[in-house]
Amino acid sequence: MEVNKNLSQRALEDYDLVQRATNYGDQKAYALLMTRYRDSIYHMMLKMVHNREDADDLTLEAFGKAFRKLESYAPKYAFSTWLFKIAINNCIDHIRKKRLNLLSIDETLTPDGKQNYSNNLKSNTLDPEQKYIRTQRLKMMRNVLGQLSYKYRLMIELRYFEELTYDQIAKELGIPLGTVKAQLFRAKELLFSLLEPKRAMGKI
């Protein structure tokens, strides 16, 4: 399997651990991967759910899911990026399910059952025109991001789409915090330069 030449030394070490885990069932390799990223995943989960017990459970679930499909990991990007994506998606599913369980809009507010939550909830649904505008903007943003190099595109996605902190990005990619700040600053400059002509034309 071809390995991305742009991977950091830490990412290459992670890939070696993944190979040891998948090819030889090396339990120490699994343990090392978990040791490296458990705290980072936990703090990210805690930031998302604001509950220590849930964060701890979600951290274990993330590693469980990652280890069960470890053979599908491809070294086109850092193992940490792949792992964080699994953790984030799992956490989002957890939040959605919890919200649905906490509030049923069909539950009655009064004993006579004449009023329910749906009578008092304002719709957050966008009208067709707003949906179209939003879809077009997202599509344009994705197209513009596609013009950036891999490392700058990844910086923008991690910071603004996945909302990771600078520290989390540094830990995830295995690079110094100063490098994260410098690359993110440059990425924003490049993105702005690509978007500015479209702003001037009124397209966004």
C-alpha cells in the first residue's frame, strides 16, 4: 500500500503501529495507539457533550470502532485524522439520539392533551430559496477548498468544519503548535484570495 510522502514522522510511526496491530495482532501496538490519542479524543468528546462520563464512554467507543475496522485504514493521511473523524461522527450520532430521546414534540404539555411541544416550537427549517443559496455557497466553498494544496485544505477543514482547537490539530497531525498557526494563517490567506473575486461578483 502506497504511503503518503507528506506524512509527518509521528504519522509514519502510527502507520507502523497499525501494521503491527493488523498483521501480527500485536496488542502492544494497539495499546500504544490508544495511549497516544486517548487524552486528545477524550477532551474533544468532553468539549462536544459537556459530560465526563459520556465523554469517557464515547472515547472508548471511538477506539473500539477504529480498531474493529483498522484494516480499512489507508496511509493517504495521518492515522490520527482517520481516528478523529470516527470519533467525531460517533459523537454526533450520540448527540442526535440523545436530543431525540430528551424531547418528543408529540408529548403533551397539558393534562387534557390539547397542546404539545410542536405548538410552541418555531420552525428552523430554511425555505426553498434559503436552502438553494446555502447549498450553492457550500458547493462553491468546497470547490474553492479543492484548489488548495492538501496540507492547507486539511488545516481549514479541521479548524472550521470540525472545529478543532490549534492544540488538537497539532496533536492530531503530530506537528508543532507554531507550525499549525503558521500553516493555518497561510491557508486563510490563500482561501481569501480565491474567494475575493467571487465576492466582488456577488456570487457569495
